[in-house]
Amino acid sequence: MNITTVFGILLSFTLLIGAIIIGAGTTDIFINPYGAMIVLGGIFGATLISYPLKDVVRVFWVFFVVFRREEPRLDRYIRLIVNFSTRARSGMLNLEAELPRIKNLFLRDGIQMLVDGYSSEEIKEMLESRIHYREVRELSEAQIFRTMAAFAPAFGMVGTLIGLIAMLLNMSPENLSMLGPNMALALVTTFYGLILANLVFKPIALKLERKTEEAVLLMNMITDSVIMIQKEWHPQKVEDYLNAYVPPHTRTAMVHRAGD
């Protein structure tokens, strides 16, 4: 569970509801099922027009991934890779026994390529292709949420215009006292659109983009690592190189140097 995401959502909505109660004295005026239907229906309809159905369905699964993902600990991977580098000095086949215990599929594939005897050029080309296509795929998922964020305020305004048209159509001297409440009700859909855009869709898009950046950083580090192992770099040299990927306070240090 990603605690910061859950905390951010709870904090935002708690403060928002608190401000509504303090400012308006009630939350009833902000409950407009018809307005919600207009905004949500418009957003999802326009999104389905813009993207294939399979892509839209997939991003709703991605929505739940945002809540359960944690940042990869690069320093842990450095320790693991240095261990592989030490073992590989006695022969690449020594890494084969480690394959079932590697949870990261990208790292497992890279080590498998070492065991299978691929050249450094072949390893670099294949791994970089996987990085590229994953980045393209995940950024396209984030773009769908950005598109929904762009649609939300527009359909919020559509709902407001529909409410205002209905209010003006039914205006008469007898119900002038209801002009203020009816206008407030019509404006609620604009409120829905802005909240969905800026508190739901845009933050999710940014979270997914950040997730992709972290994944690509890790995959680039693994690619460099596999190539260094293939070229038989000394484990200490491998560690020194990989420490450039992490902040100074999380850098690793070998207890002993292989071959010392």
C-alpha cells in the first residue's frame, strides 16, 4: 500500500469537506446526481471516443496500481548485482543457480542472457528495446488520465449551462426567490469537473509518470549492470559505477573486495 497516496487523498477530501461545511453550513447543495451524471458520462464518453476500449479498460486497473506500488530500492539492487558480479568472476554459468530467486523479471532476463552467452551489444539492444516499449506503454496510460482531466472542466461547464438554461426557461415572477439556489445548484457541475480534474485525474497521471521514471531508472541501471558483468568488471568497480544512480546517503559499500 502506498501510504502517501492514501494520506494525500484523505487529507484533501477532509479539508475540502470541512471548508464546505464551514463556508456553506451544509453539504446538501453540493449533492447533484444529475450534474454528476452529466460530468462523468461526458468524461467517459469522450474518452471512449478518443481511445480504444481496451486501453480505457486497462487504465482503470492501473488506477488501483497507484495505491499499492512502492518506490524501488535501488541500493538493494546494487547489493544484489555486486553479488552476481562476484559470482560471475568464476564463470557466467555460476549465475544460473540464482535465476529462480530473482523476483525482478527484467533483471532475471538480463542474467539469463549472460548465462546463455549473449554479447554485450546484443544484451544492450534487447534490454533497451524493452525499456523503450514499456516507457511508451506506461506513458500512454498516464496520457489517458491527462485527457480525462482536460475533459472534466469542460463537461462541468456543460452541466452548468444546462442548469442555467433550465432555470431561465422556468423563470417567472412567482419563483424569483429561487433564483439564487437554482443558480448555485447549476454551478455544482463546474465544481465537480474541477475537483475531478485537479484532485483525481491529474494527480493520477503525475503519479503514473513518476512511476514510469522510477521503473526506467531501475531498468537502465540493470542494463548497465548486466553489461558490466558480461565485460567482467571488478565487483568494486561495478559498485562504484552503480552508486551514481542513488543519493549519497543510500550508497552501498562493500564489506570486502572480491579477490582481495
